[in-house]
Amino acid sequence: MSKKNKAAIPETEYQSRYSAYRGDRKEESKPENAKGTFLRFISLIKPYAVPMFFVVLTSMLSTLCNVIAPRFMGSTINILQEQIDVRLSGGVIDFTATYGQVKILAALYLSASFFSFLQEFISAGVSQRLVCGLRADLNAKLSHLPLSYYDKQTKGQVISKIVNDIENVSGSLKSSILTVMTSVIQVVGSFVMMCISGNLPMTFAAICLVPVSALVSYKVSRISKVWFRRYWDTMGDLNGHIEEMYAGHTIVRMFGHEDESVKEFRTITERLGKNSFMANMISGILSPVLTLINNLNYVSLCLLGGVFFIGIKNGTIPANAFGGIGDISTFLSYSSQFSNPIINVSKIINNIQSSLASAERVFNMLDELDEKPDVSTNDHKDVLHGEVEFRDVSFRYVEDRPLIDDLSFVAKPGSITAIVGPTGAGKTTIVNLLMRFYDVNSGTITIDGTDIYTMSRDALRANFGMVLQDTWLFKGTIRENIKYGRQDASDEDMIEAAKAAQIYDYIMSLPEGFDTPLTEDAANISQGQRQLLTIARAILVDPKVLILDEATSSVDTKTEQRIQTAMNELMKGRTSFVIAHRLSTIKNADNILVMKKGAIVEQGTHEGLLKADGFYALLYNSQYTDGIPPED
Amino acid sequence: MKKVLSMLGPHKVPLILSIFFATVNTVMQLFIPLYTSKIVDEGILGENMQRLLELCLVMLGFTVLSIITSIANTYFSTKTSVGYSITLRNYIFDKVSRLSQSDIDKIGVSSLVTRTTNDVRQVHDIVLSTLKSLIPIPIMLVGGLAMAFYMNPKLARLSLLSIPVLMVLAIIIIAIIVPMYSKVQKLVDKMNQIMREKISGIRVIRAFNKTQYEDNRFADTNLELTGLGLRAARIMACFIPVLTVLLYSLICVVIYLSVDAANYLDVETQYEQIRATLPNMFAFITFFGLIISAITSVVSILVSIPRAVISGKRIKAIMEAVSDIVLPENPVTPKEEDAGKLEFSNVSFKYKPRPAEKKKKFALKKKKTEEKPQKPFELKNISFASAPGETTAIIGITGSGKTTLCNLIPRLYDVTEGEIKIAGVNVKDLSPEEIGKRIAFIPQTAYLFSGTIRDNICFGKKDATDAEIWRALEIAQAKSFVDSLPDGLDSFVSQAGKNFSGGQKQRLSIARAIVKGAEIIVFDDSFSALDLATDARLRASLRENLSDVNIVIVAQRVGTVLNADRIIVLDNGEPVGMGTHRELLESCELYREIVVTQLSEEALEEVNGNE
């Protein structure tokens, strides 16, 4: 939007330009309460206490086997060396001396493998079920969240929480926890085994560089974390830019904005590239650096072991200080068992950080307040007459901004009530309250004299058929979409509904008829056709009360009139509410509520209101004459 | 996938360097077992302190070299993969910017965004880990074997035994595990779609009491995914332990045979060889250790490949999307005196058949590939000409092609037959810049960008002054509400203009078009969210202030088109009437029907009476 040159832009300018995209993402960049989140993360495992116990047990056993094994490996090699010395002095190598050691070794390695298999097997079950449960929890949450939650969040954010965050958590849950756990066991175990061996200089050589590795890992991961965070922030900027440019594609093209947009995109990708490079490079260096430290260890152990070995042979070192060449191999194994876990943990520290951040976002969503539970499970679905009454209803979406105040009206059974008024007058809000998408702040709404708050939401909503401004259709065939409200409907009924909604001819003109698939957001049919399909869907449900909220705003008036004729037939004896800008739509209403700023300013029939020559008359006449009403 | 990978082209140099250093690094690593064996052999067992020290230093040297090459590999592979993802993203974005709206709709905006961000990241990750971890593996195997043969051909032949084992494992991975993970990926996609629909349709779902149904639909997929994920994870759980056991057994056999071999050697003549038995063994054990850790990391990379392949396919679909619009090679500059003219001559249009057929290639049912019937014409034989200062209105029933007609003017689609001339030149011969300069377009759904109101209005004219902006806002009837905002023109507009009402958005998008000062302005039903009073005021002010502009206007309300110079009535894409309001009342049955549905009897009489 704003002009800029191609050169890299200063940090501050960049930050201020893209802060817009980040408005809602502040909390996401970093787990704020890492400890609390971690504890809660752990508490998720509670229901799986028994399998988890076995996971811990088997991983301990497997690590233990791995920790003990090098000792026997060492002694086997010592024996072999002796045997080779025998051979060198003319004897014959006798393997029987090693059998005992080899048997133990085989047993150790086999059980290590077996236990690690068990551990993987059980923990796979735990992690899959855990994530399955988490997904189900979030899904259930979605079903119970009040609509106000959806109004506050953008679709993209909610979807991203469910899709990306859960995946992120599930991806590293198992590997992170298990890696940390086995690493700790391995480090402690190797340390203990080295101490038991009693060779203090070798032990010291094996572990002296470990603090260095730990320090290096810590430092590097701190630096790389900063770059990773910058990377994710820029990724968010990129997302924001792309989303806007793709969604506003026609505008971008028509206003010749492609070059600007591409230039802007380049700026962000350059920056993303830089951040991504730094993050990957720094964290990528960690592994070679740790390997270097590790290899230093390796060499120093070889050297030290050699010194011991030669020293013993020369007699300069007492023979009991060192067992033989096999001990070098033992210590080499321990040294790698000691440092590998540290390398592994340092590698996954970033994963743990990011999965904790994701877990926190998931938890935040799970902690959102649910809709108020139904007061009763009273399922008397059959509303006989359909008389709707609003009595002294007050409501506001935002605390300090009253929207509807003391609203009262009655819709008689079988009548058509139209609601008109300028944008923001509260027309849709009335529908939201009636459907209990939102709950009133005060006052009562009744159907046939029953307070809707004493009914369950399901029972209440079962009485309504509703066509909304927002024409939501899902990816599936036209048939599936029309039958959405009543899946057991026969094809005859479906065709009747399609005919009533004036969409039948169109559907039949399509090569695949009712089996025509609709794409994402039903982008393959026109806005008006989408509205007609949603009307057919509502008609098929055959509701007691029909609500049309700007249902035909993109349909031409002729089609609309035909729909109305069909609808009038259908609506005989049923109550209906119609919200429309187009006043021709509502001329036939039994009662017209004229709303302005949350209050009903006029009420009556079309003729009556015209005669009264008030706000409605002004609105109505502006449609045809050149008379220009003043702004309000 | 090949096409997606071909974008690696510009990054050949770092790519090759990265492979080079990976190779060098692997070779360096192979020297470590060799020198371990030498240290043990010549240094320790040879009881030669001097030699031991020397060899340790050489080994240290190799270690340092191997680290340096490893860092170089990291540097170049990161450079390659990052550069690659930038190239890929830029390519996609440029490509999408040039696509027509219908191409974008085919894929869907949300999917396009995911493809540009997440899918590219998947491909980036796999390129990075391939360069860092996958490429060294074959080198390690081949080099390791070569080294083994060099050290001890007899033992090396034994280690060839590991090859069939590795082959079997590779087959297991490719035949069982990879397909499993690609199935998992498909289920994840399905689940995302269910979630997406659930969130965007929340009101409808609740209104139809379908929460339970949606929950079941979700639960089914969730369970299926969990089951499959579990099976895949469990196969993987067997994989590593079995592999370890196999390789350890192999080590045992090698040790036994190599030590046993010493029994058949002659002590006198082959003394040295016997003595070297143990050092060689050391080298082999280290070598096998390298193989085990290499294979473990291969498995983890292979498992993530299906995901990257799916991402690659999605990216490829964008790369292969053919833009319907072919730009002119020699754009024509219109003559000055023709400015503002618009002419349709015999324009017909139908959508091109969707190239979705290709996808069905993999479907088992061959029946489906039967040729689809031809799509019907959306527009047929439209002809009219309009000059600056005139208003052309288009009216018609739903699906009659009004929006399509509008979209043809700025060449969002190409006509199938006939031609459209802007300023006397066929739109196909005009450069996109020229079209953009001459036409302002206001689509059905107003779309605003995040930023300030000023940013949004200036979209039309980058250097617009405040006075120009205010004038445009005033004409668009948006001045009073912008005035009442605390920050005025600098008020923040959130993404897609969410913080403004539908009517406000429409007025701002009209102002954006007005400020552009175009010769032709196309309003595609852009008053639908306005209440009638505002609609009337807006129309009056447009007529007053844009007297020299050629206006094309689509409307549902007869009131909006009443005073147009020319009203085109569309029915099923065909013009069934053209003329002024009064002419059409006389001559056009459909127009009369539309009018009757909107005007009260009295108003109708009034209109007729005026004649």
C-alpha cells in the first residue's frame, strides 16, 4: 500500500508496517507460562498412568541393558586379546572362555531391543490416543463455544489452532518426552557405571567436556530460538500479506497493484529467508560442534587408554589400575552414551519450545467459557402455534455499548413479520436472540407462552428453518447440501424443495444435476444461486417458524417473487420472520417492525406505515423518486 | 515433483557445494574407524607412545576437518534450501498474481495461502534434510565397504552380508511405511476440511441442530486417523529394534569369524596378521555403528517424504495452472479522442471446461471419464456501445450473466466470441496497465486491505492528496462516517475490512474507485448492502460529480437503473431488451415483470403517467 523502495527496509519501519498482521498473534510467539503449561501438558498423560508406567519401566530397563552391556563387551575383548596372545605364542584360540560373556551380552542386547520395542509400542498407543483425545476435546469445545467467540476470532486463527497446533503438539509429544526421559536415564546410568569401574582418570576424561557441550548447546539454542521466533513472526507477516492479496485478487489486478504487491512480497520473503537461514544455520552448527567436542573426548580416551595400557606393560603403572584393551572400548561406549543424549536433547529443545507454545494455545482455547448449559432437557419439540413474543428484551454484544433496549413485540401464529431498518439497527441481532445464538441480558422471549430459556437449545432450534445472509454450503454434491437439514428426506421431497426455491431448472441444466459437486466455499456457482440453495435446504426441513435474514439480497426480484409465492403456500399457518433491505420483499408482511438504533420506531402494515408518513415512508420512497432523504 | 524440484536450478552452486562437502565430510568420518584401528594396532598394542601420540593428533586433524566440512555442508545446504524456498514462493506468488479470478476460485484462497506458506516449508524441510542427512548415506555405505576391503578383504566380504539385510529393510520402508504415511497425510487433510467447514458454518450447523452429526463425522475421521497412525507408529516401533538386533548379530558373526580365522593362520609367517585381528575388529564395530545411526536417520527422513510429496504436488498444481489470459505482444495505445468509449460487439462467453478430468486418471471407475457435455453459454450476442458521460445499466434474473459481463470488461476473462473495445481498441490488444488505468472496477463483495483508510483509498491513486480523498469519500457518501472516526483518514482497517459494516465497506470501495479518476467505472451490484436512503443519495451524487465518466452498473433494484441512458435486460445470458426505462416498459416483457415486483401499483402508474 504505502510506497517504498526495493532496498531492505530498516527494522523499525518493518516492525511498524507489519504490526497490523500481528495484532492478534502476540500471545502466540512464546509460551508465557511455560511451567504451568508444561505441568498441564504432563497432566494430560494422567489417564494413561498405567501404560505410561510401563513406558517408563521399559525405557529404564532398555537403557539399563545398554548401559551395562559395554562392560561385558570390554571384558569379552579382553579375553579375546588374551586368546590372541595365546595364539601368537603358538597356542590355539579357544572361544569357550568367551561364551559366558557373549551369552550375557546377547541377552543384554536382545532385552535392550525388546524393551525399546515395547516402549515404542506402548508409547505410540499413548501418544496417538492422547492426541486423538485432544482433537476430540477441541472439537467438542467448538460445538459448545458461544457464537461470540467466533465473532471475536478470525476463522483462520481458529483453524490454525486446531490444525497446526495439534499437529505440532502431536509431532513432538512422544519424541520430546521420551528423548528427555531416556537421555536422563542414560546419562545417569553411564556415569554410575563409569564410577563403578573405578578408573577415575578415564571417567574424568569421558565427562570433563560434557559441561562444555551443555553450555554450548544452551547458548546456541538460546540464539537460535531468537531467530526461530523472528522466523515465525515473519511467516505470520507473509501469511497476512498473501491472504489479503489472494483474497483481494481482483482488486489488486484492477487497480494495477500487482507490482507493488509482488515487491512487498519480495521484501517479506527476503526477510523470511534471512531469518530462516540464521535459524537453521545456527541450530545446524550445533550438531557438528557437539560432534567435535564428542570426538575430542574420543581421541583423549584413546590416548589416555593407550597411555595406561603401555604404562602397565612397561610396569610404570600398577597393573590393577586398568583392565586391558577392552576397557578402552568400554569407555568409548560410555563416553558416547554420555554425550549422545546431550546432543539429542539439545537438538529437540526447539521442538519442545514450539510444542509447548502450541500446547498453550490449545489450552487457552479449551479454557474458553462454554455456552450456558441448557436449563432443562425438556424436549417438547412440538410448538403448535408458533406465537413468538419478545418482552422488554435488552441486549448488548459489548458491555458498554447497549444495542437493544426494552424491545417488545408479538408475532402472531402464522403471520409474516418483517424487520427493516438501516445497517446496524439490530435486525440480525433479533434473529440471533430468537435462535439463542446469544442470550439476552434482560427480558424474556417466549414461543407459545413458553420461555425459550426453559427449553433445550436443540428443542428450540428444531422449530426453526433459517436462511442466513452468510450462504454456507459445504464441499459435497448439491444433493447432500440440500438434504443437510433432513438427511432422510426422499428425492421427491428434495426436488419439491428445489422447485419451490426456484433452483430446480438451474440444477437440471447442469450436466451432473443434483450430483454436481460444489467446491470449497461453493465458488463454482453464483452468489444468487448459493442463496437459492440455502433456501431449498431450509424449505426441505419444513419448519414451524421460518427466518429469512437477507436471504434473497443477491437474487433478482422476479425470482424472489416466485420464491415468495411458493413460500407463501408453504408458510400458511406458520410464523415467519423476514429481514430485508429491499422493501418490495416485505410489502406483504402482516407486521413490519421498523428499527433504528436498536429500538422499534414504527410498527404496522405496509399501507399503514406509508400513511403514517414516517421513517418507513421515507425509506420506501427513496427507492423510486429522486427525493433524497437526509442522512441520519 | 520434478517440476517443483527444477526450481533448484538457480541454486546450483550452493547445491553442488553442499553435496561436495557432504561427500568430503562422509569420507572424513570413514577415516575415524580406520585410525581407531591404527591407534589400537600400532600405538597401543605396538606399545609405541610416540606413534600413539602422532596417530591421535592425525585423528584429531581428521575430526577437525570433518567438523569444518560438516559446517560447510550445513552452510551450503541451508543456503540452498532457503534460497530454494524463496524462489519457489516468489514463483508461486508471481504466478498467482497473473492468474484469473476463476483460476483462483478453482483452488480456493485458503488452499492457495497454505500452499504458498506451509507446503513450501514442507518441501524446504525435505530438501534441507536430504542435503544434510540423506546424501551422505550411500557414500557412507560405498566408502565404508571400500575402506573395509582396503583394510581386510576377508572381513569385508563378510560385511557384504549386511547388504541383503539393508535391501529388505529398504523394501519394507518403501512398500509399507511410506504408503502408510501418505494415507495418514490424506486423513489429516480430510480432518482439516471438516474442521474448516465446521468453523465457517457454525451458525447453520447450530440452526439445523446438526452439531451431533458434525461431531460424528469428525469422530469417525479422528478414529480412523488414530487407528492408522497407531499402526504406522507400531510398525516403526518394530523397525529400529529389529534392525539393531540384526546388525548386532552380524557384528557377532564378524567378530567370531575374524578371530576364528586367526586359528588358521600360520604363527610364523602371518604373525602380523594375527596381531592385527583385534584392531581390525575395532574398526568394523565402529563402522557398523555408523551404519546403524545412518539408517536410523534415513528412516525418520523417509517417513516425512510422503508429506513433502503431497505438498510438492499441490505446489505443482499452481505451477502448471495455465492462465487463461494471454497478454498482447505488441500492446496498442488508444487514440486520445477515443478515451472513455466502451463497445461490445457480438460478445459471447462460456467458461472453459474445468481441467478437473486429469485428476480422475487415478480413479478406478473408468466410466467417469466420459466426455462431459459442453458447458452452456453464459453470455450470448451482447452488443452495445457507450460513450463518456453515459450510464449503462444491466439488470436480469439470478444467474443471467450480469457479473460475468462486468468481469469481461477489464478482461478478467476472455470472450469466447466477438470483441470488446475500450477506447476503440480490442481489450486483447491493450496492456494490463492500460486497462487498469482506464477502468475502475467495484466488485459485488467489497474487499478492503489492512492498513489505514487512506492506504485503502490511495490504492486507486498512489499520490492522491487529502483533498482528492475527501472528495471521493464525499461522492461515495462515506465522508460523514469517516469524519466521525477519531482518527479520520488514518483510522485502522483490519484485514478484509472486518471492523466496518457491509455498507461502509461498499462505500469505501466505491471511493477507492472514484479517486482513481478512471474513464470507465464498473459497479457490479455494489449498492446491495446500502440502505435505500444512502443508495439514493449515492446515485444522485454519482450522477452529479462524475458527469464525464462512462458508467456501467449492475443492479437488482429498478430504482438504481431508472435514469440510465441504456438498460440491458439479460435473460439466461441473452439480451432480451435494451433501451431506456420507458422504452423497456413498453417493449420488454421481462423488464416489466421485474419492475412490477418492485414498484407498488401507484408508483407504476406514476411512472407511466409521466410519459
